[in-house]
Amino acid sequence: MIDQIRQWLSGEPTEGAEGDEVQLALCALLIEAANSDHHFDDAERNVIGEMLKRRFSLSAAEARALVAAGERAAEASAELFHFTRIINERLSPAERIELIEMLWEVAYADGSLDEFEDSLIRRIGGLVYVPDPERGAARRRVLQRHGLDDQI
């Protein structure tokens, strides 16, 4: 997996790495959300790692490696389009809504929503063709899970 991620980051073609590309693209978008308020901490890193473990059935070590690769990919990229293109090509509409919900999880990892996080999630929602009502419903589910219903 790590070699395929390195190839992907360098732009080399990767045979049979379709699943890894999705994992890395999704992870990079989560990292972008965590970085959008210019404060990426261990709480957000842990939330991302746990979500990736569940979503892709990864071990703790594989999730840590994916988060590290996602950080490098997000840092190396000047745009979201490469990541969102992969998401659009390979994930169903329901899976793209799940991505938006994961982005809200990252945004609320610290218990509050920053305007830059909100803006980025709105932008990613548009790029992956998740309509505003679905994006809002995903946000409400996250708020309810975290007991932050008063922020709805």
C-alpha cells in the first residue's frame, strides 16, 4: 500500500491501486478540512485515523500510514480537484454523502465549527455533487451524535 501511495504522489501510474487512490483522496480531503482553520491537532488526527480504520477496515498502523500519506498529499496539492475527481469517479452518491459526514466529524472534532471549515465543506460538497439538503442532513447527524444539537 505505501509503495502505491508513493507512486500516486509522484504521479507514476499505479496498477491495481484503485482502492488505494480512493483511500488517499478521501484522507487528503479530511486532512484539508482539519487544516482549513489553520489548527490541525492530535484530536483531529485521531478522529481521521479512527474513521479511516472503520471505513476501510484498516489496522491502526495502516491508518496511521494513510493519515501520514494524506498529509503529504494535501500539502503537495494546490487544489482539491484531483482528489474530488477520484471521489466522483469511484464513489456512489451515498458514499459521497458519507464523505461529507466524515468532513463534518473532522470539523466538529474540537466541539465548534470554524467559518473556514464550513466554507471548505460547502465547496467540497459542490465538487462531489452532494446537494445542500444532503450536506445539511449530514451535518445534523454529526451534531446530534456529539450532543451539539443547539448548533443546528
